[in-house]
Amino acid sequence: MTKKQFVSIGKLLLPSLQGYVVDGSIVFRPPVGHTLSGLCFERRETADSFYLWVFLMPLCIPEDHITLSFGKRLGGGSHSWEASSRELIPSLLDAVDREAIPFLEGLETPGDVVSRIQNLNLPKDAFYRYEALGYMLARCGRPKEAIANLDRTIELLGDGRAGRCGIMVDRGKVTCVPLGPRPEWEKRAKDRAATLRDG
């Protein structure tokens, strides 16, 4: 699948996503404030198939790629979509209506994002969960809860048990964060959390 094909398919989904726009492999609602949320196309090895994610990405940590850690694939984990299927657009529109819109609704404030992240089924040792919650809680003016989550981030990063479940998108290609240790990455996350906590 090419970016042009993703743009074409994305445009056909816009009637169900009022106010959203298509930019390459991403469908999102501008203006983007504290959180980027929407749909993301993921290429597969086969030329004709793809995955479609619904996601939210708090914009409190500088990144040069889209992370899908707070999202899910439409249709279920291994479900993929065939571009040549005659039922592609009706099936996608149905999945958007059933799965994506309920996920994306009500993400207006940082507090809404906090609630959504807290209700996602994420591993208990996924430090990125606590890091994002800490920053978003700080934006909500809830410093005690923010500090507790940042402390949990530091604790998880300090003992080497940090969950490595992050999923990233760069130029329409989705990759998983490696499970091996990443000391420079952990140190940056730990330093960010400590700076906000102590600042």
C-alpha cells in the first residue's frame, strides 16, 4: 500500500469523521492541542492489505514519530483489511462507527485523556502509561496525582522492568519498540519525569 492509496481510502472515511482531515497515513481532527487522536493506516508485507488503528497520543513528550501505545487495531489485533475487497469501504465505515468513534469521542480536555488512558488495558509495568498520566495530570492542575505517576515512572525505569510495548509509526510503517534495554532512552524519560516532579 502506498501513501496515496491510504489518502484515497482515508478520504472515503471522512463522512463518518466530521471535522477530520487526512494527512498521509493519518486521519485526525485539527486543530491539534494537547493530544493527537485519530486513525492510522499501517502497511503490511502484502501489497494489497493493511491494518487500521484508532489511537490517542498525548503531546507532552517530544517525539519525531507517532506512537500507538494508547490505541488499538480496528477489527481486533490481527485483523487486516484488503484494499481490493468490494466491501472494503462499507466494512471500514462500520468499524469506524462501532470502534473508532466511541474511542475518539470525549477527548476534549486533558482530564478526558487521563480518564481514557486509565481505562485502557495496558501492562501494569508500562512506564509510558504513568509518564503520560503524570504530564496530563499536571496539565489538569492535579499536582499530587501527577507526582505519584511520575514517581511510578521513575520507579519502573529504575529497576529495569519497564514495559516495552510501545508501537510507533514513521512514514506509514509501524514498528514495535524493542524489548531489550535502552539506557539512553530510559534516562531521558526518567530525567523528564524527575524534572517535572521536582520543578
